[in-house]
Amino acid sequence: MCAMGLNLVEWSDDMSVDGRAIDESRKRLLSLINRMYDVMNNGCDTDTLQNILCDLADYAGYGFLEEEKLMSVSRFPERDEHITEHWAFINSLTVCIADFEKGSLVVSDTLRFLIRWVASHVRKSDVAFGRHLGPGVRRLDERSRVARALVA
Ligand SMILES: [Fe+2]
């Protein structure tokens, strides 16, 4: 177990996409980046690093899938370009995991890649998708929540 130090990245509301599941996925990504930063500073065990990489793969798998489904439903015009960026992330993460398995992962390089992802994708491409969705998606989600509560 690592002692948590300073955070490298912080969530801010201007990074919001849907105010719900997609935002939670991004908050989890930031938390994983901060954990990896802690690993770099405090030299935690390989199990911790492996868990972080597994959770990053989960973020890329489940998180991207949910986002891409919503892009299709909402007819997001930049969907194809956005999905290409997701695949580039998956390819880079796959290389990181392969390097980890070979014992040659450089944590600082991995952090640089993740920080670039936050700057170029999370803060720009994802936010552009959030603008496309607009406040309507939050109202729709609120109605769904109320409907679920009524039938429960
Ligand atoms: Fe995305």
C-alpha cells in the first residue's frame, strides 16, 4: 500500500461531459494518474502498478464503450475521429502493459502519456462531446432517475 502524496491532476467541473457515468469514469482516470504519480515518487510494489494498469485498461474498455454508445445515440458528428483517438489510447496503453510484463515500463514516460491524454482528449475532445450533448442529457437522465424511483 502506498502513502498518498500530492495530486498531479485534479477534476474540475469544466471537464464535465454528462454529469453522470462518463464524468465518474474520468474522475477515476484522474485518480489512477495520481496513484501512478505516487508510485513514481514513493516506489511502490509491482502489484500496485499492475493494479493501476488493469484499472486503466478497464477505463479504456468500459468507459470508452459507454461514451461511444452515447455518441451513436446522440448522432455526434465527430464520432469517428473521437473513436480513432480512443483506439490510439488503447494502442499506447497496450504497449505500456507489454513493457510492464517485460519489466521495462518507465513510469515517468507512462505518466507523460497519460497527462497528454488528459490535455488533448479529456479536456478537449470529451468536453466537445459534452457540448454536443448539452444540458438536455442531464434533464433526460434526471427523468430516468425519477421514473426508476417511481417503479421501484
Ligand atoms: Fe472520449
